[in-house]
Amino acid sequence: MNFVALLIPALFLALFCYALKKRVKLYDCFTEGAKQAVPLILSIFPYLAAMLILSELFSAGGLSAILTRFLTPFFELLGIPPEIAPLVLIKPFSGSGSTALLSEIFAAYGPDSYIGRCAAVAYGSGETVFYISAVYFAGSKKQLLLPIAAALVANFLGVVVGCLLCRIL
Amino acid sequence: MNAVFSVIFLAACLLFLLTKPDGFLPAMLAGAEKAAVLALSLLSVYCVWLGFFKVLERSGLSQKLSRRVRPLAKRLFRSDDEAALELACNNLSANMLGLPGAPTPLGIRATEAFLKRNNGYAADMLFVLNATSLQLLPTTVIALRLSAGSASPADIFMPTLLATLFTTLVGTFLVWLFARFRSPNLGHGTKRRRLTVKKHGGSRNL
């Protein structure tokens, strides 16, 4: 973790020195890049909003609870502890939601228990698939079912493998 | 995406109607509010990183760095668009370094560039690589475990790395497979398949 803390300022320092050597006008150049942030945010905002509204409805309405109950036996069959099923389900929708769930699991079962370790790996190996797809494909009329399905299947199999690895390693 | 949105939305809506109809609008507004707050924080994150990457681009360093992996990236994304490939390479390196927030603006711009040339395959590949991203250092999890009183918070490093390696391989393989089913004349049997895996192995050493 110390390494990561050092990495970012070191990267900035190295790049800006190199750029100065190449006679780049740092101030003009940096602001030119930063300017692109505004149209970018404007273009992704509606998709971001739709996705987060959907994720809120998904968890607050009890749909995620019902799905969890329904899928638990299936998860157990694949070696995923039922305690982490809600985490696996919410991860593709919401980063903050899954972080909250992970903390709850750590508090309830301990971070070093088998369940805690499985939860950590499930959290770490998964990505917020719907959020990434909403942002990356903002405004495109492309067919998204296949890439999203590919990402979801891969992430789910990753949880299965991760839980298995937690038992071995 | 329309299908996914409709199905989940209608199911959740129905559930609200049956169990707690007065919670529906507050939940929607809460979601929209989260989006507004997130958009503001993303605006600041993107400002910093887009400024950084503009300097990287202008100094010529970005081109220099991505030139080495260019042949691999060309095959991985099946694209000749130099500018888009450079963005995609930077996106993947930022991802692997775990720079928080940095990959997204690059990924968005690379996807736009790929789609402008109608290269849906490249856009899908980039999306899946991001959505199954390799985790070299799961910093959030380690920090959370530390604060929860774990004896060795970093010991999930190995299983996480292997699990994400696995997800990346499965994801890229599926994208390749879907592309083959959609236009079978694009691939060349097992030769293509071996290439995909090898390409990917190479791109990871960015």
C-alpha cells in the first residue's frame, strides 16, 4: 500500500519533468486536457443516472433479496458460501453498495474467516459491469447484450474459482 | 441494454407496487441523487487524469510507450486506428497500475474512437477487459480488512490475482467466441484462437 501511495506522485513528477524537457507548455496542456472532462461528464450523466436508479430500485425494492433467496442453493452447489450471495449479486450494479456489504460481512464473520476471505476475493475480482457498460457505451446504439453477458459470466466464474482458491491457498 | 433495463425495472416496479408503493419514488430519486453526486466527483477525477494524459500525449511519451505493445494491441482489438489503440493501451496500463479513476476517461474515448470506425469488436473487447480487470493490488479490500482487524490483510492478494486472471481469460475468450458466431468468416479456426490467448498474454505485460 505504501508503494501505491508513492507511485502516483512519482508518476506525476517523472512525467512533468520529461514534458518540460520536451518543451511542452505544461499549464496550457494540462488545462486543455482538463477541459475535456466537462463534455465527457455531460455525455455520460444520463446513462449514469439510469443505471444508479436501476440499482437503487433493485436493492431497495427487495428484488435483490428475493433473487438471493432463490439463487442460494445454486450458489452453494458451486461452492460459494450463501452468506456472500448478496455481495455477488449487487457487485455488477454498485461499487459503493458492495463495499458496504463487504464491511458488513467482515464485521459479522471476521475478515480472516473462510466467509470473510471468500467475500474479499469475490469483491476484489468482480467489477461493476453495468456501471462500466453504461459509461463506456454512453450514447452508442450498439447491441450490448453479448459483451455484458460475457463480462457477467466471466465475473461469476471468477467468484466460483476465487472461493475454491480460498479453500486451497 | 434496453432488454436488461426493461426487465429489471419492471420487476422491481411490480415488487414496489405490491409491497411498499410509497418507497418507489424516493428510491428512484435516491438513485438519481447518487448519480448527480457521483458525476460531480467524477468531474474532478477526470479533470486531473485528462490533464495528466494530455501532458503524456503531448510530450510524446504515450506514443513511445504504446509503440512497443502496438503489434499486440492491433491483433487484440483487430484495429489499425493508431489514436484509438494508443488510448486503449493507456487505459489498460492505468487499469493495471490501479490508478483510481484514471482508466475510465481513456476507456470512454477509446470506445468512441473504435465505434466511429464501426469496430464493435474492439469496443466489446476493451469493455470486457475493463469489466474483468486484472487486480494487481486490491487496495480497497486490503484497507477494509485492515480496519476490520485482520491478522494478515494482504493474504487475499494471490487468490484475487488468480481469480481476475481467470475472469480476464474467460471474458476475452467469450468476446472472441461471440464474434466468431456472428461472422464465422472472420476467424480462422484454432489458429485464431491460439492467437487470441497469446495476444492477451502479451498485452498483460504492459
